[in-house]
Amino acid sequence: MDRFFHSVTLDSEKCMGCTNCIKRCPTEAIRVRDGKACIISERCIDCGECIRVCPHHAKRAQYDSLSVLNGFEYKIALPAPTLYGQFNHLDDIDIVLTGLKRLGFDDVFEVARAAELVSEATRRMMREGTLRLPVISSACPAVVRLIRVRFPDLCSHVLPLGSPMEFAARLAKDEAQKRTGLPREKIGAFFLTPCPAKVTDVRVPVNFERSEVDGAIAISEIFPKLTEKMEHLDQTEALQGAGVIGVSWASSGGESAALLNDKYLAADGIENVIRVLEELEDERIRELEFIELNACAGGCVGGVLTVENAYVAKARLQRLRRYLPVSRNHLEQEVRDALHWQTDLEFAPVLKLSDDMEQALQMMSDIDRICGSFPGLDCGSCGAPSCRSLAEDVVKGEAKESDCIFVLREEIRSMADVLGAIGGHAAGEKGREGLK
């Protein structure tokens, strides 16, 4: 974890220090200090939960604008299947894809096509018995990063395959090179993303040296411009190339259903994901073979960079899938090899107290002692998400025990008692002097 880029950023001018975000962050990466929130960079997994819960819109996501297309001679749009669920009364995916070409892209390659290939590769690997069960999906980058920083024992369970986004970019560029004869550096592939975690995965991928994706544009950014183009289409091009399996990846359970295996679990929403991972870590889940986890409620349709309610979008996709075949893409061996991660997923110990074991044990003892002096309410008034996290901050020298309002109140009360006793003693002395 020596390289950091985060699409989730903070606008300190809008922040009111309300502590909503610190309680919902899954890695305790946010503190409120001096009345403003601050993000601990090495802990952040860009899940976007703070963006979702901030009532003042002080958290926001960085992403590319359409101007990023200007740096390439040939531009390819990589629409996530989530995009299709944003439009009302859509009965033909080609309307969306043709609209993207009218918007300035030279070609379109559906991420749903790559999703069908990833599903087939997963099915084959599970049949071959080469994976450690239960297998955890690697499709959600926020979940992968969460496991990397918080659940080290589960790293070996994560499916060692690239995401459909990454694979779609690679295949799209391969096809464009053959068709146009252009060098690869002049071909740009741009993902239309529903979430900030994908933006981070493009800039700093975990298991690849570099991403094949050249930019990530928010669905919410492109939606109004794309809608206008779609409304003025005189005809559509036959561009759609995915089936039910690929499009279903947009919502929770879609990836699991594509494995044609009923021994699976699909959970969505970061709090539910954490519960499942904790049970996996404690070995309380044994009978399952595949675990699909999505940080956003409802799956990718619930990403904070979408425009439609997640459950409305999911319902629209269910209607849209009725017109599609089961699958339209099939895997070849050389393609399968290109799917594999370039490096293994390794634990990133960003939560450890110290590199020195003896010092870490002493710090842990100090944390227990200090935490015991707090009320255990986890109220967040101190600017930390819990009493224990405040105790950890105190031990690290990043906070004071008196940041706890209950400790501060006792200190003020003790001080008042002392001052009162001193004042009473002084008054008594003065009275005695008067009698003399």
C-alpha cells in the first residue's frame, strides 16, 4: 500500500463536523478534528459510504470528464450494465449504445460481455478444484480492498481474476487494434462507472501493474448528455452483444446465479458485507462454495455515481432481460489466461499499531486501559467512531483523553470542586480574620 489515490475526497468548506460519516466508515478511516472531518488515506477503500450518508454533501468523488477523450485518436466506451437501468421505458440496449457513439465515442464494448467470460472462467476453475473454498468474488474493488486491510486470513479465498471492467478494456483494445491498425497508445478505453471504487481501481489497481482503462466517467456525469442524444436518434446500430448473464451482474446475486451452482451467498451493503466476512473469518460459514459481495446496497445499481434508485434500476433491468438470450460470449483458453491477476492479493497492515511486536503489545495494553476509562457509548462526540478508536488515537498521540466529553466533564467537575474548596477555605480564613 505504498501508492495512494482516492476518488473519495472532502470539501472542508461544506463539512459541518456532524460525525455521520465516522460512524458508517467500514475501516474507521475518518476522524473529526477541530470541527472538520479528515480522511486517513491509507485506511480508505473508496466504498463511497461517506458520500452516501453526508447530509451536507461535503464528501464527493473525483472522476474523469468527457474531455479526457481528447487525448486519444480512437475512443471506446465501456458501459457498465448498471447504465441500462437508469433509463425509463428502455426496451432496446442498442438505443443506449448508439447514443454513446453519437456522444463522441468511436466504438462501444459492453462490460456485460466481459462479465459473461469471467463467469465462464470462474465456473471452469471451480470445476477444476484449483480454488480455495468458499471463493469470494473479486468483482467489487471496495470489497477486495476491505479484505486486504481488515481480513488478512481471507486474502487467499478471493477469486484471482480481473474484473469485467478490466477485461472489457483489454478485449476492446485488441479488437480496435486489429480493425484500425492504430498503435495501442492511441486507443482509449473509458469506463462508465457507477461507483468511486472503480475510479480508484483504474488509477491504482491492486493486482495489475497498470489498468487497461484510460479513464472512468461517472454515470451521473454522462447521463443528461446521453439522454439528449438518445432522444434524437433517427436509427440505431446493432451493437448489443451480451445476454442475461452479463446484464445480471449489475445487481446483487447476478454473478452468483451465472455460476449455475446453488451453493452460494450474495450480500450487498457494506455493513452486511462485513458481517459475512467476519463469519467467514471465524469459520462459521462452511457449506457454501461461492460468496458474492457488493459494497453498495442492491449491487452496482446502488452505486453513489448513479442517478436512479437502486431498486427501480433493478426492476428495469429485470424487464429488459426478457428480450435477451442467456449468454452471447464464450471463453477461449488464451483469453482465460489473460484474465488472471498479475500478482497475488496480499495483506496490507495499515491498521497495525507498530512494527515492533513488544511496542505493539504495550500499546494494545494502553488502549485497553484508556478505553476502560471511557463510558463505552461510542457516541462519536469525540470525533472518533468508537471509544476504542479514540483510545487508539490517544496512544498514537493523535488525540487526548479529554476529547471524550464525559472525561472532560469529570475534569471540569473536579476542577470546580477544587476551586470551590479553595474558595470556601479562603472565605473561612477571611471570616476568622474579621473576628480578630
